Amino acid sequence: MPREIRIFDTPQQLFDSAANEFIALNPGTVALSGGSTPKSLYSLLATKNIPWDKTYFFFGDERHVPPTDPESNYRMASEALLSKAPIPPENIFRVPAENPDADAAARAYEKTVRDFFHLKPGEFPRFDLILLGIGPDGHTASLFPGSNGLKEKDRIFISNPVAKFKTDRLTFTYPVLDNAANIILMATGEEKAPIIQDILENSSSVLPAAQVHPANGRVLWLLDRAAASRLSR
Ligand code: 6PG
């Protein structure tokens, strides 16, 4: 499927577009991205008239911390959206990242996903929408350069040791990302420009975010002018 790239003068215009895309897609199942970029989108979505009772929220990745931790993606999404909109609690599937055993937490979430999607062994969930961000090192979700998770082709959700952070990150694997119906990747700021150029203009890029290729899904890149500033066209 061809990918689409949209460039905006300001982050706010990017988030407005992302919110409109979300509303237009009317996704049933959504995997939220973490970090800081999507927070503004989540706050904006909380003000929209969305059929919350028919929208089911999962997390593309999570830090190995309790949900109250400032690092928690759940905490960020909850503060910006999940506690601000009338979303039924049973529609929110939080990664049990408070479990000191990261592998057990990942396997528990994997079961949650399998059960929700009624998956048979070997099947992968097909999310209506997966939101992704891009790290300055080219990671996406918690698929970091050089991490074992990049090679995972069988599991759905794993604990992925990230050497540079001396911690485990919990993340969906490429087979899940590549099975999505829609992926929206968002990046803002000058810091991301070199990475965005490599991912979008170097066909042999080895960066993790460049390896996301949904066989039967739409990929939409939303960039502000700063993040797109190194692109040649
Ligand atoms: C996370 C995210 C991660 C994020 C990138 C970009 O857990 O951190 O899921 O993949 O999208 O690191 O983060 P920023 O938006 O903060 O630049």
C-alpha cells in the first residue's frame, strides 16, 4: 500500500489533522503510542464527539513501570484522554507493567489481546488504527535499534530489553504493526529531521521505524515543517 506524507506548518495543525483522521476512520480498535508527541492529540480527541462506547483502547508499547509512574504511557494517555472522555473502563486495556516480571507482564497482555481478538495460535490482531511515534534514534513503539525485539516474528507482545536505558520495554512486535489496517506516524521538531529523512528517503534505511510495512494497511505520516525540514521534496 502506498504511504501518504502530510507536512504542516505547526504541530497544532498536525494534531488537528490527526484528530480529523481519527474521526474519519472511526476506529473500533486503537493502539495508542506513548512518549510526548501524541499528548496534544489525545487532549484534542477528548473534546470530540466520538462513539467512545464502540472504541477500544490498547497500548502499542509501555515502559516497565507502574501506571502511576511519570514515565508510564498509560498515565500520559489517561491524563490527556482516557480519564477526560466518557470511555467505558472496560474499553481500556492497560499493560500490567507494574508486574516486576516484565516477561510475565508481556505474556499477560498478549493473552488479553488474543482473547479480545479471538485469535487462533499463529494469528495476529488487526488493529483498525495503530498510532506510532518516532524516537530520535529511529525506534518506533519500543522496537529500538539493536534490540532483540526487532527479530521477533512469532510473538504478539514482548518484553524487549533496551540496553541504553538499562531496562525492559513492553511492545507490540512487527507482525502486529504490519497487520494493521491503518497506521498514523507523527513526528514534530528539528531533532527528528535527520531520522525522518533517512526513514522516508533512504530505501535501505536500517532504522526500526523504516521496517514497518503493513501488507494490507494504509500508512499516513504526519510531520510538522521542522521534522520534515531535511526531506528533499
Ligand atoms: C514510548 C513511545 C515511543 C515514542 C517515541 C517518540 O514509549 O516512548 O511509544 O515509541 O513514540 O519515543 O517519543 P516522543 O514523542 O516523546 O518524541
